[in-house]
Amino acid sequence: MTIAARPGRAVGAPLRREGPAKLTGTALYTDDLVFPGGWYGTTIRSTEPRARLVAIDLDPAFDWSRVAVVTADDIPGDNVVASIAADQPILVPVGGEIRHQAEPVALLAAADRETLREARLRVRLRTEALPPVFDPLASTVEFARYDLAKGDVDAGLASADLVVQGTYRVGHQEQLYIENNAMIAVPRAGGGVIVHGSLQCPYYVHKALKRGLRIGSEQAQVVQAETGGGFGGKEEYPSMIGLHAALLALRTQRPVRMIYDRHEDLAATTKRHPAIVTHRTGVMRDGRVVAQDIDLVLDGGAYTTLTPVVLSRATIHAGGPYDIPNVRIRGRAVMTNTPPNGAFRGFGAPQSEFAAETQLNRVAEAIGMSPLDVRRRNVYRLGGITPTQQVLRGGVAGEEVLERAAEASEFDRVRVRTAESRGRRSPRDRTARGIGLALAWHGAGFTGSGEAKMGSVVSVELSGDGVVRILTASTEMGQGTKTIFPQLVAAELGLPIEAVEMAPQDTALVPDSGPTVASRTAMVVGGMTIQAARRLREAVEGRTGRPFATSYRDDAADHGATRIDQAFEPYPGVGFDDATYTGDAYPAFGWAAAVAEVEVDLDTFEVAVRSIVAVDDVGRVIHPVLCEGQVEGGTLQAVGYATIEEIKLLDGRYLNDRLQTYLIPTALDAPRIETILVESPFAGVPHGAKGVGELPMDVGAPAVVAAIHDATGAWIHDLPATPERIMAALVGIDPPGPPGISTVSPRRAADGDTER
Amino acid sequence: MSYHLTVNGTATEVAVPGMRRLLDVLREDLGLTGSKEGCGEGECGACTVLIDGAVAVSCLVPVCQVDAAVITTVEGLATPTTGLSSLQQAFLETGGAQCGICTPGMLLSGQAFLDSGAEPTDDAIREAIAGNLCRCTGYTKIVEAVALAAGRRDETGA
């Protein structure tokens, strides 16, 4: 499918706009900002998974005159971090319930770090322990539930030649942006605060400040500093830190810096949700899958945060990119007494698609079919109908990405070779090689009616002095927002990219363009930016009668400034019914395939991922270099998820909460990544882009696990596929405990105060 | 105590406790905030600088150990007259910097590799930057950038 105009297409890809500042060390991240007279802030946190807070004791022997102390009593507004539900407090009040380890209870600030460190040791929390819940299957508190049905699953299973069952578990994953969370609050002259920070969503923090501090829109000002990575991890928690910094700034009437160190960031901030997914799949001998019965449980942690929306995406994606006549998906998200889980690239889909793809590979093995052929047989094609009854009307590229990946990786040929070497394997062999394939879809933008409800706005202005400027709250955190938006506008106006400026992401200057999440920036906000530029061009050309590029300066001089505010307009023919949970769950889908080659050490059972061919349909490539960068980075995060990234918990506390113990891949661990970009555009936006950020995250892990099976013959059902789990599967010993579920210390178990 | 350092070609004296981290001296006493703190325990490499030409993580180095040393930070790579260094230019062209927080440290490890004159094979480049974590790029375009800069060096003999 093609569209006639390609306004988003770059002729020559421009260099990253803020690149020189990042490369010379002059880009200012939050901790680089200097505010004379500023104090340092810190957070006193719970050290129990669940308890009643009886008192906060300050040591009377300590000189508290040098320290500002803030507790829940000092919160001027609602003691709530504004999000989907109003259940998470800014600080646990005395008499209230501590629901997880590392939960914020009190705040301190002092002029220097020494005083602050000393003061921290002089605060004691008095508590009464309450029984925590760690196992999501034992939890009785449900945050959300979704049920999807298509056809008749029971009849489908009954008619199948074979029914294959499997349970898959995944644990937490940390976003691990290299810049830790950081916020600085500065009291405003006219009341209220300015918060500078490392964040994805300026208006989320803005909303939280207004509610928690009971201040007006103008008194809450949020300014994004250069942001050293987000990946979802700076979507919601900055609201909490921004409130904390602001409370201390208002108390001291000074700038207050809340700069997390790595330990605090790992111990307290959100992670990818652990999940338990069970599949029953009915398949015919010819490879047709006739029924999918899927049960999905997400562990939300202690508060609602974004969990219902994560569950929604996880549920809709749980069957994988396959047109199956009979489907039942039951998804629920539950509370446990562990730190709340939240957004991380993929947002529920990587969990459910790991399960779906591994299950399909096992189904293929059970009927003696190749993983490639079983996908060819079942993949969605144009006109396919999803479990929400959405008809796929355009931009369907599952087949194309699958074939391109199989071809580029020589999947069939390599697989014959690995099978031969498996057949000849002798006890003297020290390594085993394998190849694995995975296919995924990823809904572009918000789920369901999310975008229509958000009511986002982007502005493009021609200032009185003749400068074209984009005003948007969409943030740059590595993806290249500040490069692609000027590209889109410059193309629409016929200007060189240098002639288009980006206003800073400051709520006092830019409208609410919605959050920088859900791979929506290029598609949704980019589309609105083009629409705004088009209206600006028409206004100016209408007045001057000449092309915009040669007349806009004259128009500005004669007519003064022109500003176009472009609100989101729902895409024609796209609709979703929240009540029945049916309809167009997404305006479009992106499609991705990955083929991984691995080498497994047969002594240590370590996995080296040698190469990955990643094929991603992004609708339309705006900037090839930036787009490939997204695929490469997402692919490596998926490799980490598959092989080494795991959080262990004891009594609900993360045990490996340092960078010495939570490992991510280095340059030596990373596979050689070959990226192939496919363009199957979304017709609802002028440039056709469908977004790219999350897409590669969905396919990497199942491809790696399939390759481990090809190398060793062992199916790994739990992520990550650590040496311990592979050894257990091959040698027949007990595997390590399920990922994501806390163990209980002997003392706590003996006290009998844990419901399990 | 007072310590004498040459930082990016400029002789400097700092009067600070000897156990103060070099990273804090650079960022807070000298205002050179290009070097970043990602973990404070030598794992991430965001604070990487060159000490007498050798790669070091400045969060683990007390200033008393670098008295009289020559320090290079990211601020010392580009100059107003020559502009971006060859390696910085290569990062810009290949897309080696995304969020940019690992970039200063990555550049110094890459520069030390280029200065060593080693053959720029894929494996050798990866080994040279293995102490610098990047969460954005998958390392592909960083390795390309170092190889590109090495190629230009070998072409021009510079």
C-alpha cells in the first residue's frame, strides 16, 4: 500500500539537533543545573513490605534546626500522586498503611549532604507489622480485569487434532536509563513552584503538583531538563519526586535538589510488570491454529499506577499476530506488597507476546512443522479480525516482516545446519549453536479511546520577528523528537530544517501534547504537527499569494505573529467501545520479526546471543539513522530481558538494587544487529508513520528462547533464561524459584505474618 | 590540602579534602559537568575521564591520587578553533549518541582506543568500550562511530 504525498520523508537525513551539545558535554541534565543557595533533599522510606505506621520519631538529641522535615501532615493538597486511581499517597501518613518496601514516608532537606546523611540516621519509623501478600495468584485485590472473546473456544479446542498447554512466567525488568531520576524544585516569586527535571511527561508532573500542593495552573511550572533515557521509567515516578522536591522547596523557600543515586532509583522506582501466562492451544495437523484459551495475570505491585492500561495492552496482544477463529483471553492485574510496577517500553506486550510466541513454537514442534511455516499459516492478513473484533483495514505487514527476516537470516538453511550439529553432538562438545524466530504486532499509540480522551494540542507559530517555532510538550530523551519534528514541519513549509525551531519543553510555554509514551510521538503528535504547519502555510500563502518559503518573513513583518493550535482529531473510521471492550483497539499496528542466533556454553549454560536480524514495519521512516537506533536499542533491551536481567526479592524488597548486581548487556554481550525497516503506512496521518520505540521489544526475547531450544532441545518457560534455568531444564534438577515472586526470610516465615 | 591538576590543558589548583572524588572535583569545584554520575561504583562508566592518557572512572578516584596528573574530560575534546573532534563528528554522523548521558564517558574510552593506535576491528572496539554502559543504542552505532573515526585517522595519517 502507498500514499501519494510523502511530506514526512527526509531527503537527506539531518544530524541530530541537540547532538553537538550532548557530544561536547554542554547539554544540561538535571544534576548539572546550578541554583545558588539550593539545599539537598532526601526521602525516608519504609523498610517493611506491609505495616501500620504508628509514629515518626525524630531523635531529640539531634539539632533539627538545620534540617527541614516534611511529613504527610505538611501536604497542602490531596495526599495523592495523581494517576489513574487515587490510591498512592505522596507520603504515608501516621496511622496509615505502608504497602511496600522503600515507600516514601518523610522528607528531609539540609544545606549540605553531610548534615543530611546524619539527619537520616536520626529518624526512626515505629510500625506494627501486617501480613503481606507476595504471590499474585494468592492476591485478593484486583486492579483491573479484561475478558476478550471471539468465536467458540470450547468447540474449537474440542475440534482440534491436538491441544498444547503451557505456562510462562516473566519477572521484573528495570528500565535502567543511565541517568537516574532527578528533580529540582524552585519556589516561584508569585507563589507555587518551578520544577526542573528528568522526565517524559511534563503535564503529568504539572497535574500532580496542582493536586498535591493545591495550586493553580500558572503556579505549577514544569521544565524538562536534558533527559538521560526514560524507556517508560520516567513516565509516572517523576510526579512523585517532583511533589517531594516541591514540598521541601515550599517549606524551606529555597531550591531543593532531589537527585536519586542508582541504589535509590533501583530500590524505589517502577519496573516492568511480572506476569504469569497460561495457554491452551488447539491446532490441526496442517498447522492451522483453531483455538487459543489464554489466562494472564500481571503483578501490579502495591498501587494502581498505570497498571490497568498496561493490562489492557497485554491482554489485547496476548494471542500474538495471528488470525485465530476461536479465542478467549482473560487478563487480570492484582496487588502485591512489592514496589509498584509501571511503564517500560512495550507496556505489557513483551510479557504476553513472549508467552504467545514460545507457545506457538511448542505447538509447531508438537505437530512437526517448522516455526516459519506455522507462522505463514496463521499470521494476520488484510481483512483479518482481532479478538476485539477490529478489522485490519490497512498497514498489515506481518507476512512481509516474517519473510524478510527469514530471508535475510537464511533461517531455513541455518536451521538445517543446527539440527545436523545437534544430531552429531558428542559429550566432548563444549558449545551448541541455535537459531530462533519470533513475530509480533504492536498497537500504535494509546489503547482504545485513550487518544480521543487525552485531547492533545500542538502549536506551530510564525513569530512577529519571522521565526517558525514548534510548541509541543513531547520530550526528547534519546529518540530524536527535536530532530524529526523540525524535519516534518520544514518539509511541509518548504524550508530548510535549520529554519524551524523547537520551543523548550516548559509548561509555561508549550501546550499539553499528551505524554511522551506509547510510541505515539512520531505518529500522533508528528501528524498533528504536520497538520498545524499545513494550516500555517495556508494562512500565510492566503495573505501573500506567494509560496510560504519565500513570503513568510514578509508576512510576519506586515501581519505580525500567527499561531496555529492544532488539537487532536480522531482518525476517520476508528472507534472503540469501552463498555463492551470491542472495536478498533489501535488506529494501526506495527509489525516486527526477529531471528536470533545463539551459542550456549554446555559447561556453564551461559548464552551468548551472536546475531539478531530485526525487521520492523514502522509505517514510514522519517529519519533512517534515528529509526535504526530505536530498533537496535530496543533489541538489546529485549536480549537483556531474555538472558540476564532479573530482580530477586526477599520480603518484598529488591535484593539486587545496585548496578553491581543488576546487570545489563555491555558492548561485548551485545549481538551484531542487522536492522531492516519496512514501510507499510497508516493512512490516517499525513506522513504514514506508525511509531517504532516499542516494536523491537516484543520480539527479541521469544526469538532468543527459541534459539536456545534449537541449540539444546530445552524449552525455557521462565524469563530470564539464566544458566540456572537452562541447566535445570537440561539436567533435570529443580529450577530456581519463579521469577518476580519474593521469597520470605526465615524470621518472617517463623512469625507467621505472611499470607502466601 | 591543595592539589595541582592539569585539566583539559589548563593548570588548576584545588583546595579540597584528599578523599574527595575526582568526579566531584570536576563537576562541583571546577564546574565541568560534562562527566556524569550513573552509579557511583565504577560500573556504568558515565564518569570516565583520561588520567595521563589512561581511561579511569572518576567516581572511584580520590583527588589525592591524581596530584600533578593531566586530566582530559569531554570538555577537552572539542576546541573553539577546530570544532568537534574527529570522534565527536563520527558519533554525530552515525547516530552514536541518543540520550547522551553515556556519551562523554564513551567518547573518552573511544578516544583512548584511537590514541592507542590499535587495529579498529569490531571486537577490539567493543572490548575498548566494554566498561561504558549504554541503554539506548545497542552499541551498534557507537562501534560504527569509533571505526569511522579510526578509518579517517588512518586515511589522513592524523
